[in-house]
Amino acid sequence: MAMLEVKNLRKCFGDLEVLKDISFNVEKGEVVAIIGPSGSGKSTLLRCINQLEKASDGKISVCGMDMLEDNPKGSGVVYADARLLRDIRLKIGLVFQNFNLFPHFSVLRNITEAPMIVLKKSKEEAEKTAIELLKKMGLEAKADSYPCELSGGQQQRVSIARALALSPEILFFDEPTSALDPELTGEILKVIRKLADDGMTMVIVTHEMAFARDVADKVIFMENGVIVEEGAPEQLFGNDATERTKQFLQRFSQG
């Protein structure tokens, strides 16, 4: 079953068309890596899917629920009602590149706040889940610490635990290692690799080409707001890739 369906998606900021007729599917348990140069629309695509930006045209469905579709009466799109949008929002989680933790909350409270408020879980139930997630992240000793007391890699692992605490069906990552130095990057890639092994459905915008090649089931190469190429890692990272994809990967490896 397709967990995510994006069809003919467009996003404009005034006269600037940032996403141009984007279409792709993500199947259950699939890991999709989105690569491409800066400014190609990758983060905007994630923001549209996560309801952080309003799409201009197209259709998005999450877990069989239509989030938006083209307006049958004219231009633009029609979004689902507020209740359905909330249900869809609970199906997806987003891990930001800059952590976005609450600085005045402890690690434990950063993770338990949303389950208690959004899912109406008891404090005891939310804390039990949070501790289990912190153990998976190797951070059980940091439950009472504050974000300022953690390394960047530790903060990002807390933000992953926070996203997982809401039990999403799909997890999105927006360049999760871009704010980290190379040594800490390995910590996060290890966590994501473990989630992939556990069968988590994920969409990852990344500049880590080796990681995309080794972990993703499918790779999407975007440039100038369009999907240039989409396929298995062995296709995009092999001799069968388009010339534009080869040029990008060659420049990236040289950079």
C-alpha cells in the first residue's frame, strides 16, 4: 500500500515556481532519499507534505487519506477539513535539521509534551514511552538534562525520539546531519539505519550520498523544482544514471 502519494504537486511563492509538477509514491516500509543541489525544492516539498506550506496545485494523500486535491471549480487546491488534516498530521513525523527542541524543557519533557497534549496520554504512559525511546537512542542517562547541556548529535537524537513518541506511520528528515560536524553525523546515520532495519517508512532529504546509496530503497534526484530522475540506488549511483545525475554526483564527491 502506498503510504504517501504525491501527484502533480506545484508550489509558488508569488511568481516564483519552486515545485513544478512533482509526482512520486512511497510504499509501506520503504526508505526514500531525496538528493539534489541547494535550492532545488527538496525542503519545500517536505514542508508541503507536512502542512507547513500551502501547495498551489496537485494532490497529496497520506495513508489513504486525501490531504489536498485540485480544485474542481478552478485553479488552486482544496484541503481536507480540519479534523482530517489533524488525523493526517498524526500519521507523519518531521525531524528538522536544527533540532527545534524547547530549550526550557528537559529532555524528558521535550519528548512527553506532545503525547500528553495531542494524544491525551497520561504522564506515566508518556514518560514510559519516552524512557524506552531514550534507551534506543543511547540517551537514557540524559532524561533530566536540558538541550544546552547536550552535543548536537545528542540533541538530534532527542528530536528523533520526540518525533517517534507520537507513533507516526511515516517519518520525514530534512537534512538531519547538516548542522553537525562529521564525527557527530555518524551518530545520527546509525540511528536512521536502525529505524530502516526496523521497517520504518521514511523520506530523507540528505546530502550524505554514501548513506543514501546504502540505506535507501529509492532515490529521487531533484533540481530546479522538478524530479530529474527516480530509481533504485544502484541505478542513480551507477552507469545507468542520466548525465545530469552523474554530473551532480561527480561535483558533490569533488566538493
